[in-house]
Amino acid sequence: MNVQVPKKILADSLSHVERIIPARSSNPGLSLLKLTLSEDALTLNGSDMNIDIETSIQADSTTEGTFALPAHVFAQVVKSLPGELVELVFGDGELGVMSASYATKLQLVDPSSVPPVTFPELYEGSLEAADLMRALSHVRYATAVAEYQAIFRGVKLELSDSRTRAVATDGFRLAYYNLEIASGLEADIVIPARSVDEIIKLLSDGEVKVALSDGQLSLSNGHFRANIKLMEGSFPDYNRVIPNTFPVSITVNAETLSQAVARVAVMADKTANNRVDMFIREGTLQITAEGSYGRSQEALEVAQEGTDPEIALAYNAKYLIDALAPTSGDLQLRFSGTSSPSVLSSVKDPNYLAMVVPLRTG
Amino acid sequence: MNVQVPKKILADSLSHVERIIPARSSNPGLSLLKLTLSEDALTLNGSDMNIDIETSIQADSTTEGTFALPAHVFAQVVKSLPGELVELVFGDGELGVMSASYATKLQLVDPSSVPPVTFPELYEGSLEAADLMRALSHVRYATAVAEYQAIFRGVKLELSDSRTRAVATDGFRLAYYNLEIASGLEADIVIPARSVDEIIKLLSDGEVKVALSDGQLSLSNGHFRANIKLMEGSFPDYNRVIPNTFPVSITVNAETLSQAVARVAVMADKTANNRVDMFIREGTLQITAEGSYGRSQEALEVAQEGTDPEIALAYNAKYLIDALAPTSGDLQLRFSGTSSPSVLSSVKDPNYLAMVVPLRTG
């Protein structure tokens, strides 16, 4: 029972599965990689119970079989192989891995100790992989790291018959990204942030098929299949907290603003919310910070609009920098008030919106 | 009292000094950077008590003065400056840093709280910076990490009237690098490994002047001055443990051998000295390893010489890979016996020699 595959293809395929497999687990079966040999493919399977990933490689084999072995050791061997072609020989309790002058024999484990995984038969919907990736990666930063409301540690996907929207919030800031396309599914789901990171790494181009079942989102294209366990509970209604009247608004370049905030924030007090102050008047944005080492300031020329002549408010510098990171070029920053949320949107990509709550001052 | 300097030059100069300044210290004066303004230069000073570094920047100033401030905050400010030119304004208890639209005021500290540092008046010797750097960086790896004999945590420099040699050993391996040039100094000194790392980063090209005094090595060129506190005690006589009869020796490419050992060692037992076995016979080097996950092997064609037809021995794979890292191209690996040291030398650079003690087997 042997099969030949190009090293690069095996290494790529393996890296997607290996990444999620825990190095150590109270369930030793979870640290295993499952290899399935069929007539025309070698399939790799792994799971961390939150996400199951399967990747497939085209390979001619005369026989069929299922095998298991410690994932990380196999990955280390594959990474270090000297040749361009790898020969895998599935023998009696051992997997031979041969490449150029190098050979190794890895001990196989009973594949029944790997927790069983099933993928859907039918995928009701589909999206462009690049679109889904763009939506998720624009909002990922706004998820909560540790929050009393566990649901905030996930990204919400709103799948409707006209639109797909990704939303994340931690209560102090919010980001959403709209895709003006329908997926074929209709549901509101919340994906754990760590699984969102894995999905972003898996997605490349082409179409990805999507299915929902039993608290689980499934994705599939020609190269991989994945089941993602969804979070329970639902997002509070965030639409009502997004303000819609803005006495002051400015237009400024995203990189310029982000760099200026980062520079000024060097002096900000890290123990006091990393506070930077902003004062806008007569087309000038003045950014200042003060901490125990001294104070700093920078002034930017901006295009100012609105009914009020000026506004003064303060932010956590990190929240502003995070919200600016997915954008580039000109952006609009709209202020609803000194203590009510500010809204940031990209001029060239109206699909992205970020909201940041100012720090309470005085 | 103000001075203008190019941002890049200030940032480079500062990075060498800042790197050694501790972020936190029981002596708060140690976390300060001292700035000295003279007629034609701005001088930066820092110390961690093991190494003192001073760098100088050409700068026109109308006045003179000595100032101090927290090193890491100043470095962060300088790194993030937007413009190409920086204006430093030394005021009453504050240092103003201005660049393009950005301005900051940093609180100054009494410079008398910085421990005083003096550099030698006279440098009796000199070396090419590139030579000294090459010698130190070839042997640095062989110093002990944690060893009952503290002296092994340093690199010995043997300065004689005909030669300069750098040596390091941890008792299980040894490396030396010869420079067939005299420095003008005659002494055996031991430099702490961490200070060796700093010296390597400071050195670039041109000549570096050297001086010895009071348990301290001093280095100087046009851009920096450094005092390095030397280790007390002396190296044991290592020359007598370097073997000189070799029943078997092989010639092999350094990269080929290093990669093969690394690959085979994936299967080695990390808890049993990362053991790889070698068997040499009839111009073939067979490398094998065995651990709890399986076993691996690789065979390399080598040029074999010597009086004995074969030899079998085992090494800690890490020690072999470390010894090979500074070399490239063909190398000679000479075996004095199964349990006595092996000697590795580069064919194209005879100045480098490494010795590795095999693992006890059987």
C-alpha cells in the first residue's frame, strides 16, 4: 500500500490540518492526524472539537485504508524532507516516509481512537472565498478578548436573502462589513474568534460552499472541508446604538491619522486607557497625550464639515488604531458627541463601518 | 539650547545604547540615558553595569550641557518620528522633540543619578572590526548556558604578540577561531557571552581600538566607545583535550550534513540527549535516530580516509548542528574514537575548529 505525492502539496495540505490539532489534549485521540487512502485521493483529517478540517490530495492508490499517527511529528518529518517527491508506504503498524536519501518509519496508531467526524452531504449555499475572507478580516479585531458576555468573543454572520454581513463588538467598539450578495442561506450565526482566524487561513480564491446544521457551519471547496462549531446565544441589537446625527465630521487619510495617533500615544498613560485627546476646529485636528514621562501633540489638516464649529473628545488610542487598520486611503470620521459613539467609514469601500465609544473625560 | 540631527542617525546611534539599558532596575539611574551636548557633538551614554556604551553624533550646538531621561520612552518617541530631521530643545527640566507636525516634551531627570562612566585615554591596541566580529561569532554558540563552572559562560580571547584567538567551551564541545594577526595587546581575557552578543552588534567595519585595564576591555572607533567588564577566573587548558590522531576522517559538505542530521533528529528522543547515531564505512555515512514515535535514517556519500575501515558513534544532534552553523562548503570531520572527541574543521577557512564529544553508547 504505497502512494507518491509531491512534497509541497503534502506539506501545504498538512499545514492546514496540523495547525488546529492540539499538541497535548486530555483526549489523546485529538492529537492524532487521520489519513484516509482511497482509489484516487489521500485525505487528511484533524479536529480540536471546535473546528474539524479535512484536506485532500490527488493520489493514485491500489488499495484503501484508514490510518492515524501523531500529527505534529508527521508534520515535522514532512517539513524537513529533502526531495521534491515523497513516497508513503502504509505497512503493518508503521508508515514509511521516503524522500531522496532519507527514510523514516513512523509508528501508526489505531484510527478508531480519533473522534469520528462527518461532513454534510449537501451544501445549500455558496460565497466567493475572497469576499467571505474580506468580510471576516475587516471585523475580527473588534471581538472581545475576555468579556462577561461570552457571545462578544465571536463574529456574527448575518446571512439574509439579500446581503451577508459580518459584525463584531466588545461593547466599547463595533465593526461591520457588508457583502451585497446573498449566500443562499438565511440565518444569524456567531463564529468563535479563534475559528474565524482558521477560516481566514483556509480560504483562498474560487467559490466556497456553505451549509448549516445542528449548531455547526460547514465550508467546502475542491481542496478542503471544514465544520465550525457555532456559539450559542445571540448578539444584542447593535443597530440602535449606531448614531445617525453628527454635528462634526472630518475626512482624513487613514494611514496619516493612524501614524499620528500611534506617535502621540507613545506618551499616553498605559494604565489610564492609553488615552489620546482630540480637538477639531477650523479644519485642524489636534491630537495630544500626556503621561508620567511627558506630553506630546500633533496637528493634522483635515476637511471638516458639520453644524458645530468644534468638538473635543478622548479615545483609547488602540481602539482608533485597530479600527483604522483594515482601511486605506481617505476615511470619514463622524462625531455624534463628546461621550456618544464616533463612526468611521472608508470613502473608497463603503462596505466597512467601525464605531468607537469615546472615553469619559473630566 | 537646541540641536538638529537627522532622524536616521539619531535612531541608529540610540539603538546601540538603548539595547543594553535595562527597562527596570533596582538602581533607577541604570534605566536612564545620558545625553551630553558639546560644541560639535551630541553624545549618548548607557550602561547595564556589565557593559557601558557611548555613541556620538556630529551636531552643532551653541552651548554645552548634560541631561538624562528614561531611555526606552525616548527611543520609542525617536522611532516613531514622522520627519527626516529632528529638533531637540533642551529646556528647563524638559526635552522638546520636534519633527514635522509632531512635537513632544519629555521630562528630564537629574543626570547625576546616572552612574558615572569613564573611558580610557589611551588605546594600546587595534584590530579590524570585521576580523574580531568573525572570530567572536564563530565560537559564541559553544559557551555554556548554565554550568557549575561560571567561566564557561564566557568567550576567551587569547591576545598574543603573533595571534588573536577566540575560544568557547561548555565541557561537551569546544570551538576556536584564529586570527593570524596581533592586536598589540598581550593577555588572556574572558568576555561574558551576553556582552559578546552586544560587541558583535556594535562592530561593523574599519578599525577598532582596544585597551585593557582593571578587569575591563575597552573598544573604540569614531562612532562608539564601550567598556566591557571581564569575567574573573581562567579557562582550563583545553589544548590537551583536542585529539591529534584520527583513525577515521571524512570530507562532506557542511549544509548537506547539517540538513541530514536535522532531518534524522526529528525522530530522536529529546529526553535522551537528542541522540543521533553515525556509522561510517566504505565512503558512506549512515545517520540514524530512534525515539518513541519511530525511527529515521539517511545515508550520505562522503570522501573517507584513515587507517580504520569503519567507526560507529553517537552525538547530541544539536551539538553537531551548532558546530556546523558557522561553516559552509566542504568540511573535514575527524574521529579520534567512539568515546573520544571528534574534530570538525572547514576546508576553505582553516581558522575555525570545533570539537564535539560523542555520547556514551551501549
